[in-house]
Amino acid sequence: SEPVLEIKNLNVDYGLGDQAVHAVRDVNLTLHRGEVLGLAGESGSGKSTLAYGLTRLLAPPGVVSGGQVIYHPEKGDAYDVLGLSDKELQAFRWAETAIVFQGAMNSLNPVHKISTQLTDVLAAHEPQMSSHSRTARAREMLKLVGISPDRMDAYPHQLSGGMRQRVMIGMALILQPQVVIMDEPTTALDVVMQRQILGQLIELRERLGFSVIFITHDLSLLVEFSNRIAIMYGGRIVEEAQASTLYRESLHPYSAGLLGSFPALRGPRRELTGIPGSPPDLKGMPTGCSFHPRCPKAFDPCADNIPVLGNPDTPDGATRTVACWLHPVKQPVS
Ligand code: SF4
Ligand code: MG
């Protein structure tokens, strides 16, 4: 299907010049219409920085130091989000691309009713809308995310964490954006609640037709809920494939380690191996493949040469990419 968001050679640094730390390196990633793209990696791998960078929500000293983020609106011409003026950006966020942050449920304003917080978003973006219609839309949105509209007048502290998170998701969807970015949206909730909310989101996506970038360190959630998965390590994408393909046969030793870090959902139990060692420090990124100090399969070229991300020379190579010296690349990703 057609692309809705194309991230091209995106680089994000913290700081400038000699002091700059490279947090996101040469990321190329395409989100297609209606798709759920999972982005996985340990904390510090650059996942959140990538999300903040592409929506231009980076706080200083974070800065996008290169690349493009091409957005294809439902109607009209594609444009580079990185070239939008501040005013255009205000309209773009929420209305075209909405983001639900990690711990978002704690960012509701404690002194306002949830109905007011929902209708305020509408008032800011669709000022011509009558207050009656705004209230009606807010009710409808709450219903969609599984909250009874008679909770409209509740204050955030009167709702459970799961309900507050649903309100945030409702708020993200209220202007019917084409793209919804979820950054660890349910991490603070228990596992049952996480699955429930995500299941519901996927159902909504089928009904409303938006696309999702879903960021988490929990690869088991991605295997269950996404169509495609990209794995990040040390600020780079190291593997990308269909969720089922990745689950069946990951190529990158880091992906294999992540998959070994959680129990199998179905089928035979596997041993939890995890990944020894810790994620690299951005300030002292290892040379060559940044995973080499932790990689059980590291060999000659790994410590000195950065592997190129590209389609591997395998029968299904055209549908996946990997950056690892174990898998010679037939066609590099530009
Ligand atoms: Fe391991 Fe080498 Fe592959 Fe890096 S390039 S993941 S160190 S085998
Ligand atoms: Mg994060």
C-alpha cells in the first residue's frame, strides 16, 4: 500500500559540533497507510528520540541534524515535516500526526474535567465547530476508547490509570489524524490492561483507518499487535521485517536476543536468555558494529566496520532488511 510517512536518512544529535552526541543515525523507515509499524529496542536505543525528532518535539539540546520526514496527507501534496513553520507545525500535530507519550496518563491537567480537556483540543484546531458538536465528538471519542460518556465530567484523579491512558488515546484520535505515534503507551499499566488497550486500538485503526508507529521495549507486544517491526540499536535500525517473519526467523543477533528476553506467547516454552551486557553509551559508541561487544557471534569485521543496512541475499530478502556482517547485503537501503 502507499506510504503515509517516509523517514529518510534522519539524524538526531544532542548538542552541537564537537560536543554532539549522535542519538539517531541515518534512519530510513516508511510507514504505509493502515499499517502498525512496531519500533523496538532497549531503552537508550534512540526509539523515543526518533519519535520526538520526526514530530519536531525535541527539547534542546536535541536537534535534527539531517534528513527528511515526508508526510503524505490524505488530500493534497506531500511535504517535509522538517520544513514546516511553527504555525504549520501546530496544525500538523494532532490533526495529521498525534503522539501519545510514555506516561501520558499523568499529563492530563488535574484541575480540568476530562470533557474540557477533550473539547479544548477541538476548540484549538477546529474553532468553527459549535460547542455542542465539540461535546458530542468528545462523548463519541470516549465511547470509542471504552469509557462510558457518563464519566465525561470526571476529573483525572477520579479515573484509574488505564482509563486515563484511554482518555489520552481518545485525545490523540479526536482530530482523526492519519498517523498515531505511541511511545510506550501502556508501560505503566499491568499486562492484562496493556493488551486490552492495544487490542482496542487496533480495532479502532481498522474502523478509522489511521496508521500507527508503536514504540516499546516489549517485543512480545509488537509481535502480537504490529504488521511490521523495526529493531533499533545504538541509534540505528539494525533489522526490519514482517512481524511474523521476525518472530519465526530473526537475522540480527540483537533481535534474536530481544526475542529471547520474553516468554513465548504460544507454542513450546523457550528459555529466557536475554542479552548480556548493557546498551551502549551514546558518548562512547563502540566502533564498527555497535553491538559487537555484546554479540555472541561477533567475528573479524565487526569491531572495525559498520555493517550496512540492506536487503539480505536470502530467498525472502526483498521483504526485509538487516545490518549485520553475518548477512551479506544484496541491496543497501539508501
Ligand atoms: Fe554481531 Fe558482527 Fe552482526 Fe554486529 S555485525 S551483530 S557484531 S555478527
Ligand atoms: Mg523511550
